[in-house]
Amino acid sequence: MATTMQSPYDVRTAGEAAGFGRGRRESTSRHRGLHVAFDRRWVTVRAKAAPKADPEAQMPWGPLGKPGLWKTVVAEKAGRARREFHLPLAALEDADAWPDDRQEADDPLRACLDWAAATVEGVVPDGWTSPPRGQVEAWISSGGLVVRSGPLLCQGSLLHEPRRLALSFRLVGELSAEITPARRAWLGCVLADAQSRWRMVRIGMEGAPDRPEVRAEVDWTGAPHGVLEALVPIGLDALRWVVAWSLWSVTFLSDARVTCRAWEAAQRKEDESS
Amino acid sequence: MSDRKGEAGVLRFEAADVTGTHRVQVDDVACGLPAGAVAMALASRMSLPENVPWGLRDDSNSALLDDDKPIGEQVNRATDVKLTVTPKTHLG
């Protein structure tokens, strides 16, 4: 009986086919109007920042709750915000994760770039639905939804709806109204730094403006099903890392019982100069 | 309807170590957190050694809570919950 051997998916060859050269560090191309950079471990898709009139453009974090892996990143040198979508190549290299009955584009890399292009405007791709909840839960490691950092604990949750698939950790349930604008600005800096520093994960404030919650999330809404088995554990690891990295600072800054004159100094300086 | 795995309210309790040296009031533990993770976090807060496996005992019935099960499912939330952080050791 003849058996068909499927050769492993070679993401480098697929990259060349998609127009990427083999650069020493990073090669670039364009896909449906987006700038795409390809390095040893990541595909980074870049889009223009939201227009200044958009309230989201004023926030150097988030935007939370939007489909896909798009997020605002502040470049270290230029200090300018831009939108990026980070895709780990490891998620594309597992041939078993790409079943034959797929409905997406034949090539995993192209399917993922299509996903980025479809979600850049915050829209879920037509016809996309979440895989069954049980299947997604099986990709989440035991205990993976709990992060402990010393005496601090944070629990994550799987957001599974027909048209939404994400993991979210709530770092602060409701920011105290006693937190001053100056201190909130410090908190915003921590969130923006975390979001710019680490890939895939969005972190920010959301909800009522006077008492927002602080959340970190990874959103796979619209992702080709073929990459999810590899992409979900990678996203969970990234999310756990960012939560553990930022939990102390966020908890400390949002604890109304803690006071520090230095936190208010910047605001006083601004008040005096205006 | 959103399917949020692991979110089921907040638990308030008083916790102490076995010697009664450290006593803390906890107001905001998510009920869905595994009891084992809560025990380790409390041990850290009480500056107890981190290389010891800690568990939680419910003072109302002396039952040792299951590490892997949500803490909110293992205590009677209708009463004042008091827990003891206990090292999981045995003789012999």
C-alpha cells in the first residue's frame, strides 16, 4: 500500500516564494499594503499608526479587545508609535499543525499574512469561527492560567465565543478613584513599556474612564486554524511572561494605600508651568 | 454569551501560619484560583520559606484543601473563612 509522506513545511522557502530575500538579519516585503519584515524567529507586520483624531492614537498601549495580534508599539529611538503584528515562525514550522482539510490559503505563511491584513482595521475575517472550546483548552497547559509573582497572584481566562478567541489576565479589577492623574500616567508608562518591550501581548486600561481595569491579553481571533495548536501555547507563554514582569509594578502603582511624593512631582511641575 | 474560564467572584478570608505569628486579612482572591497557588502566595507574603510545599487548612473543619481545585469551591463562603498555611510534611 502506498503511503504519502508529507515533507515538513519550510517557512524559509515559503518566505522566498512570498518575495522575501535571504537577508543576513532581516528581509522585508509587502503584503496587501502592509510592510512585512522577516527575521530568524519572527515575522513582523507593520501598519501606520491610527490617525491622531482617533482616541486610540493617544494611548501608547492596547488597543484591547480588537481581533488579531495588532498592537501599538513605541519605537525606542524615534519615540513614535506604530502598529505591529508579531508572528512567531515557530508556529509555522510544525507541519502537523496544518491539517489537509484546511479552508484557508494553502500556504501557512500567506494565510497568516492574510489574517494580519484582515484584522488591521479591527475586523474579524468573513466566515471565521473559533475552534471548539475543548480543543483550545487542550492546548493550554495545566496551571497555565495562574501566574504567581511572590505574594501576588493573577488568574487568566479563556475568552471563547463564536467570533472571538483570546486569553486575558486581569491585573487590576478596578483602578481606585483615589489614584491621581499623575500616578495614572506612571502606570500608563509601565503598560506602554511592557507592550513595546515584549511581542504578541497587549496590555492596557479598559472600561469606565474613572475606574478602569488593567488587563493583558493575546488575541487569536481570525487566526488560521492550522497554526493555532502551535500558536496558542506560544501566546500563553508570552502572556505569562508579561504578566509576571509587570505584576509587581502595576499592583504597587495601583494600590491606593501606597503614597509617594515623587509620583506626584511630574504633575506638580506641569501644573506650575501651565 | 462570553465563556470566561476561571472567573467566579472574589473570596475574603483571614489566614495565619501554623504558629500564629503571621496573620493576614485577604480581601480579593479570585474564587477560581487553585488553593495550592494561593497557599504559596500567602507563604511568600508571610515571608515563610519558599522551598517548602505549603498547603491550606480550613479552620472550620480542619480539612486540608486540595491544591489543584479552586479555593472558592472548598470553603464555606457563607461563614467567616479562616485558613491556616500549613507545611505539607509527614513523619517517617
